[in-house]
Amino acid sequence: MIEIRAATPADLDAIDAIEQHSFARPWPRTTFEAELTREWAHVDVLLLDGTIVAFCDYWVVPPEMQILAIATSPDHRGRGLGGEMLAHVLAQSAALGCQIASLEVRAGNAPAIALYERHGFRTVHVRARYYQDDGEDALVMTRGLATE
């Protein structure tokens, strides 16, 4: 059974573990601790049968929202859970008055780019040599959000 809810401080170990296994230069746990205290920041977790297997860190500042990080535990990738999480945060943001969503992604991260494109994101800009660790470009992707 899938449940998506707002993260709590008790979820930080699970979020940190997913972060550490998902990114070459993972954010420190303190980043997510700070996100939980910011008025505009949202960190949601996806639980599968009661276990946190994905998270998304996003900012809501209507009329815009920005996805800062989204990741699924390596053991649970390829099951559509990232898509479930992405659809959830886009719907949440639209309900809060956001009209546009944006994110940055490594130009070489084909699985993430494909996920974002399936959810209506399009590349609008390339930030050359954006990532400090290896100089890889970042794609800036956006999409509109329907409000109902």
C-alpha cells in the first residue's frame, strides 16, 4: 500500500539514507532538517507498506513551485514510485495556488529527464557547467500547473 505524507523529524534518517544512495554529492542531513523548519519548504515522503522509499523536497512560493530534490530508494526504482511522488507534489502545489513548476536536472540523468518529460516538463534553458563536482550542465525544466 502506498501512502504519501509530509515528512517529520522522525523521517530524517530514512530521507538521509535515500539521499546518500541516490546522489554522487548528497546533501547533508542538516539540509533536510532546515527544510522542515522553513515556511515555504515542503518535504514529502512516500511509504510503501509502511516503509519510506522515496522523498521530494520542494518549495511553494505561489505562483511558482520548485523541486529541489526527488529520489527513490535504489531497491525500489523502476516501479513508478517516483512518478507517483512527482504527480503528488505537482497536485499539492497547484492546490496551493502555484501555476508553474520548475526544476534543475543533470543533463546526463536520462532516467530523471524521461520521468519529468512524461509529466509534462520541457527544457527551457541549459546552465552550462552548473555542477561544481564535474562541470556537468544542468537543464532547467518547467511546466504549467492546472488549477481546479
